[in-house]
Amino acid sequence: MVAERGEDIDVVGVADDELEAAVQVFHVRKGRVVGRKGFVIDKVEDLDAHELTGRILEGFYDQPPLIGMPKTVLVPAEPDDLDLYEQWLSDLRGSAVTIRVPQRGDKRRLQETVAHNAREELVRHRLKRASDHNSRAKALNELQDALGLPDSPLRIECYDMSHLQGTDYVGSMVVMEDGLPKKSEYRRFKIRSGQGNDDFRAMEEVLTRRLTAYLEDKEKPVSERGRFAYPPQLLLVDGGKGQLGVAVRVLSELGLDEEIPVASLAKRFEEVFVPGMSDAIRIPRQSEALYLLQRIRDESHRFAITFHRELRGKRMTSSTLDGIPGLGPTRSKRLVKELGSVKKVRQASLDDLRGLSWLPDAVAKAVYEHLHPDADRPS
């Protein structure tokens, strides 16, 4: 039983990205889940949550369920023109139907469960698409045609910047080979120039370092070449025309502008800028090329943000636990790991710290006094 006896409800859960939406519908009749249906739809248009809900209701109830129409439909967002949709469903049922967004209680939890199922289905769907060789080959060919590349871009490198108000500035390089992530080739860059929150200068530094290393490797015997030995067939930067200009300048200064094609992803990622064209190239929605660009951009953002969080975590740890007698980097790292976070180290009592068998009592006392300078001195 998931609802009151006698309740007839359909519960709609949705998980979506820019291109697709995974939908799960649980049919609850007389308080019990008696059926479920899942499907993935293409977002032919750029829809907000309310518009998407309307499209889902239209498609799903175009043929009413064999088990009958419910009295209530729970949705993640109200459709635009709610009254019209309720009247339409009521006509199908022959009596009143209510569409609503659950706010609390059992129905809210049930809707969250259905939405969780939808998220899992969207992940499975994207993984299946990414692993399909024919889809990947089609994506690379479509990308070659759309961007006017001389060859199919079997190796694509995508660069992204990440920072927090100018601190812990990092750059990332993710690599796709044959349409699949090649994580052994990913690289992370700490920005050395200390330029604050200037994304253009950060991108210039990262590209210069990567491409200079490539030029140096080219002069070495094959057996001695390092991690930057291979050039991309497409160099992608995230950030629109501005970042494209940076990339073009770096390639030109290094004499690589004829060798390495470059493009940039706009804020609307289906728009791609290339050198020599003032207007963006629109990659068709539902094309395999756009799904590939989506994966590249998502992976680039994920990798940059992960590195940024690691650096920020290390900085927070060092600033909090730095300078404590007997607590070097190894012990500091172990202390945070065992207690769970810097915050929990702060909250730990002296007895908690002394209870760690590997931490000498004198060091435990020093940690406690450092973190609680106004507390009474423990014995």
C-alpha cells in the first residue's frame, strides 16, 4: 500500500537534460501500485519544466491506460494552462481529474521515488547510447560535416576553467577518443599566473602549456615522447567567441593553426563557434553529433569542478590544521579522513582525539588547544 484505500493516482516522475527526458509513471489503484511504465522522449524544443509536463501528459494520455484513468495525477511541475489539461483528462475519465504537485507527506515521498527511477533510467539510456559503436561513428561523421573538419575527429580535447571567486583557479582537459572518454589522458592544470578571475588569461595559460609540450615532444624519438605527444583532431573550448579568440591566438603563435582545428561551445551548447564565421553553427537537435558534444561538455565540467573541490578541500585542511606541533601533512590527512571532515575535527572532544590509537596524546592535546583557543586548558 502506498496511498489510502480507494485512491486512484498516477504518479509521474521526470529526469531530463537539454536533449531528452526519461519519464516514469506509477499507476496506483485502490492504494496499491498495480503497474508502471517508463519511456524516453526527445526534447525537440528547448522546454522548461512546465512545458515539458504538458508534453508528457499529452503523449501519455493520448491513449488512456487500460486500467482506467485516475482521479489524481501527481506531477513534478504544473503544466502551463493547468485548467485546460484538467478539463481534458476529466473528459477522458468521465468525472473530475485533478493535476497537482505534491508538497509533503507520503505522496511527496512516492513522487520522489518515481523521479529517482526516472533518473536511473536516463543514466542507463545515455550509457547505452554512448557505448553503441554505430552511434559514435555517426556522431563523429556528423561533427566533421557540421564544422567543416578535414578529418573525422577521432581525438577531441575539451578545456574548461573552474574557480571560486578567483581562488583555487584550475583548468581541465578531457579527452574523447572514438567518441568515448579516455580518462588516462585527462589532465589538470593549476593556474600559475595568479590573474584573479580572468578566464581568458587562464585559458591562454592552459592551452600554451599543453601545446608547447606537444611541440617539444614532436622533436623527440617516439620511445621518449611523453603524455602530450598526440595532437587533437578537434580542440574544443567552453565559453563562446571570447574563448575561441584565445584558442585561435595561441594556436597561431605556436604555428599550429593549420594543424589543429578549433571550435568553442556557446552558452547554448547546440551553438558552436568556429574561426572565420561571425554566426554560430547550429548542431541539429536529436543529432548524434549534439549528443556527443553534450557528453564532452558534461565530462569537462565534472572533471574541472572535481579538481577544484579537491584543491579547496586541501587548502581548507591546511589552513585549519597548519602549524600544530607534531601534526604533519600525513597525520593531518589521516585525521580528517577518519573523522570525516575538517568540521568534525573541530567538533571533536579531547577524549575523541585521544581515542585515536595512532595519534599521540601530546599531539591530540595540541590539536584540541589549537582549535579551541578559548577553552579551559585540559590536563
